[in-house]
Amino acid sequence: MKPNVIAYLNVTCLTFLVTTSALAFERTSGGGTTVIKEGPNAFSQPAANLPMSERIDFSVGNSFFRNPWVSSPASTDARDGLGPLFNTNGCQNCHIKDGRGHPPSPGDINAVSMLVRLSVPAMSEAEKQKLIQYGNIPEPNYGGQLQDFSLPGVKPEGKIAISYREVPVIFEDGETVTLRQPNLAITDLNYGPMAENVQLSARIAPPMIGLGLLESIPAEAIYAYADPEDANGDGISGRPNQVWDIDTQRTALGRFGWKAGLPNVNQQNAAAFNGDVGLTTSIFPHHNCMPSQSVCDDMPNGGDPEVSDNILDFVEFYARHLAVPARRNILDSQVQRGQEMFVNAGCNACHVESFTTAKRPDLAALSEQEIHPYTDLLLHDMGEGLADHRSEFIANGREWRTAPLWGIGYTKEVNADGTYLHDGRARTLMEAVLWHGGEADGAKQRVLAMPKADRDALIAFLRSL
């Protein structure tokens, strides 16, 4: 064989190996924690690199996350204290199979895996100062979240009702997609009227995968993507939310929740125990009743606190180490074309592909991992179509945290009823794309102009994540 042919083949093989190696490396979206698992339990696996000696802690945390809590008094005193007002009696009821929730279907009596945040605008200087520590001002009679379940003998706060208006969107080639614009209402109020200026925001439960990795991204790496004044003129002006860290008693970077309103996994878990299940912790030691509601004082409780620090630690360990499943079909030509479309449209300006986690000697499985979460964890103005007109710390009513995209292709396998965006209005990935506005409007317009083959490729790429 001629030397120049041999050289050509060597270069070609090297290029193939390098490209394949790079793609294979990105297949491990969660670095060494990544698991290869499909089907309904794809989101419920421990980190692949978690040693066997620590998997018992994962399993214990899983039991408190999965199994239902009961009312007090009960023989199962480690798991009692439910309610008396609550949204669910177990975390898995909202985070179905550790995945996404969904809005109530027509005829559903309760929302279950969707909740409604409540607040009123801060009017006085004293109330505005409270925003630094509390993020918003609770509705006077119902607090910061509507509880649509209650214990026997107790009235729930109310019911959630959602209806939809159809919104057609037309691609340049004439294909039409019908979006659904939600209309949220609260009915059957049992503790007095709501304030006339109440702010409502529906939220479905997000997937639980990769939380410990997101928590382990160095803050400075996230701040590096912030451009609140759009200094580079690209139309993207992400900014970090600044929230209250109860443990350190100071302001910190927000990472978790649809508006990045919580600083770490433990505070996120404790807030959910309190607001969703009606349980106290050392972080949130008071029940979720307002002064106008006497039921929390009238009913027996499950101890002080009802969720011990020991249990909270196990649940934190579990939530931190839920693995991200591997990407699929990364060598498929349509998927690779879709990744090009993703970048060409500008989606990666907010859905940042890669980070490296900090060195964490105390959490070796999460330490120094190159990960591909497809988020910058920053707040972005997403336009009027997605606005909930409700602030959360410094996030305004049009801003949302960039949602991580890793694992999004597994959504329907984990929960066939799973939907997308903060309130679950999007039934498909393309519907979710077409709701983007504000800073993301340019990217959406480029998608609207794509030929169908490129649109299909884009969705194939998203499904590969």
C-alpha cells in the first residue's frame, strides 16, 4: 500500500476514534455516576460509582422518599406526623418514579403531582425587606402554597382547577402545532377568601436525577455565564438568583426549583417535607398553617421535629446520588444532525452542555466529574407566554431557571403522563420549544424556520439526552 494512502487511513481512523471517544464520553451525562438503565426505573438508580458500603444509606433514604407518611399518633413513629394540611403523603406521589409530575387531567379531583404557589406583592418597606429572607410574601389566609388534601375531620384549603385555551403555531413550511395555554383557578376555599391581589403559580414536580451533581458545580463556574446587562449583545442576559440559606443564615446562589429559589438539596428536601407533606424539620420547625387556621394546633403531631435530622440526612444522601441515565443513539446521523440544529438555533446559550464538579472529599462519587446537564442554572426572561407574574427572591414574574435537559428523553418511559415546562402545559418536546419567548425568542424563530427534517432531527437529539 502506498505511504500516502497509509497516512490517509491513519488520519481517518484517528479522527474516527477521537470523534467516537468524544461522543462516548458525552454519553456519560453524569460522569462516573452515569447508569445504563431504560424503562420506568431509569431515574431511580444509585450513582454507578457509589461504593456498596454507601448503598445502604441510599436505600434507607429511598424508603423515606418512597413510602407514605401517616397521621399521628401511629405505631410507625419514624414516619408519622402527616398533615393535617398537605398536597401528598409521599414524595414519590409527586416525583413519579423520581421523574416529572403532570397537571390534573379532566375529571381529576386532586392535582397530586402539581401544586400551586401563593403570594401577594410586597407593598411596604418592611415587606420588601422580608423578600431577602423569605423570597415572597405569603397569602394572608393560605400561606405560600395551597394544600388540597387534609386528614379526616379537617377541611383542605381548596381545590385546583385548570382549563386550557388552544394556541396554534405555524411553521414556515405550513405545519401547525397546537399549544395549550392554561387557565388556573382555585375553588372550594375553606379558610376564608383569598387576597384580591393574590399571585398564583402552578408547578409540576421536576425530575430528581443529578441533583447532587448540580449542587457540586462550583458557584464561580455558574457566575461565569451570567450576563445580566447583556454586555456581549447576544440577547441572552442570564442572572443568578440570590436566595436565603437557612443553615448559614446568609444569601447564597439559588440552584433548585423552577425559579432557582433554593440553595442546596437539603433545604429543598426540607421545604418539600414542610410545604408538600405538612411535616416539620429542624430547618422548617413550624407547621404549614397560617394564623387564621387552627387545625395544626388542634391535631396531634409526630414529634418535634417530625422528620428527624437523621432521616433528613438519609433523604439528602438519596436525592444527591440519584443517577443520570446515559445518553442514547449518539452515533445516529439524525441525532448528530439534531445536535447541530440545537447549536445553530442558539439553544446552548442557556442550555450549557458541560461543567466539571468541584472536589468533594466528603462525597467522592460526585467529586470532580465532567457532566453534561444542559443548563446554566441561571434565570432568564422567558417572555409573557410563560410568565406567572410572581417573584421569588430576585427572580421576577417572567424569569425561570434554565431547566436541565439531561434525561429528558426518558420522560415518557418513566411516567407515561409526564409533561414539560414548569406547569406541565407542554405535552411534547416540540410544544415546550415553541413556548420559549423573551430571551429565547430568537432560538424559537430559528426553529420555526427550519425544514421539517431539521425539526425532526432536533427532537431526535433531545430524545437522545
